Amino acid sequence: MERKEFLKRGFGSLLGIAAVAPLVGGCSSSTVDPVSTTTTGTSTSTGSTNGNSSSNCSVTPSETEGPFPTKVPANFVRKDITDGRTGVAFTMNITIKNASSSCAALAGALVDVWHCDKDGYYSEYGGTGMQSVNFTTVDFLRGRQTTDANGLVSFTSIFPGWYSGRAPHIHVHIYNSAGKSLLVTQIAFPYDITTTVYTTAQSYGYTKGVQDTKNESDNVFSDGFTTELATVSGSISGGYTLTHTIVVSA
């Protein structure tokens, strides 16, 4: 069954997700260096301010893990999750706050992240109608870190691509220090930043053009993404940094 058909038949809502994407090439070196020195100006797009104070502290919405969750997250305790995938350099700084403690930083939380590569493919899956390219033997762009005293985790990655039917996104699953699940959610991207990457970073391998689905029409974010929208800054040549706060109830 193709991904779009999967969604049309309602299985997307059953699993809590819309379509899924194709997966791309195999793993090689861990570099994310570009193949050229194409330059665009530095830009910043500001996202959610949720979690910046006790009076602005709404629990981040729960979202589907999707059809491609990490199978054994504990195997991927690592900061650099590129694992051979190339693209525009990308750093993720994610802070976890606790709504049950006046939005104080949540130290010691386990944070799992995963996202597709520049071509829209996920590792650990493939060879089916959901994703025709087979990446079942590799595990790129998946990782786990533990929050520090400031509730912060950081990951080194590549700027995610997109696949038909979904806006660009990152999956996040948060557990407390004992391993109890606190929240599964997703992070949305500002449209101006993704447009810049997808239309000007061809030399880095982003050749699909502008995404076909915006946040407003995405079946995960269309009910509201105000608190799920990241702040992203940087440039094609220098790389981008995502900054985002996720609020849980712990």
C-alpha cells in the first residue's frame, strides 16, 4: 500500500500519522560537509516561546510516533546522528521543561529524536509500499541524549528533507530518568527557512524543490502548531541551528 493510500484509508489517523516518505542512499562516512561552497545569507525565523516562563507554560501537544519510530532507542546514545548521511549541516538544541514544576528545566530526562534524510527517507525501514527504498540495515538520523541541569540536549545532524503529504518535521519521544514515557511529539519548521534550503541547496543534494505540504495543511500540524514551531537560524554554507523548548508534565 502506498503512503498516500495509507492516509486516505484512515490508517494515518489510526496510527496518528499521515503519509510517510521514501528513504535515501546508504550509510558511509559521518561527514556532513557540503560538496560545494554555495553561500546564502544568514537568516533567522523565530518560533514558539512556550515554556519561557511559568505563565507561558502549556504542555506540548502529543503527536504520533509515525510508522517509522526507532526500534531500540537505547542503542543510539549519541550526539552525532548523521551516520553517513550528507546534507546541510544542522544542530538541534532541545530544552525540556516541566509544567508540573512552574516550567523548571527537567534534568535527567531521556530524549529520543529521529527524522528523514534530505531525500525524505528513514533508516530502519523500507522495502514496502510505505517506503520502497530499503534501509532496514542502517540507522542514520536517530539518537538519544539525556538532558543536563538546564534541561538541554543537543544533536548534530543534517537539515531534514521532506516527503509527499507531510510538512518537514522532527520526531521526539521524551522519557523520565526511570524510563517512563512522558510525551511523544513532533517539531515543525518555519516555511521561509525550509524554502531557502529546498530551493538553493541543490549542490548539497536537496533536489526535490519546495515541499508539497505546509504546516497549515499537514495532517499532524493542521490542528495547530503554535507551540511546536521551532526557531531556526543560520545559512546554507554555515549550517542551521534549531532551538526549541518542549514542555512535559512530569
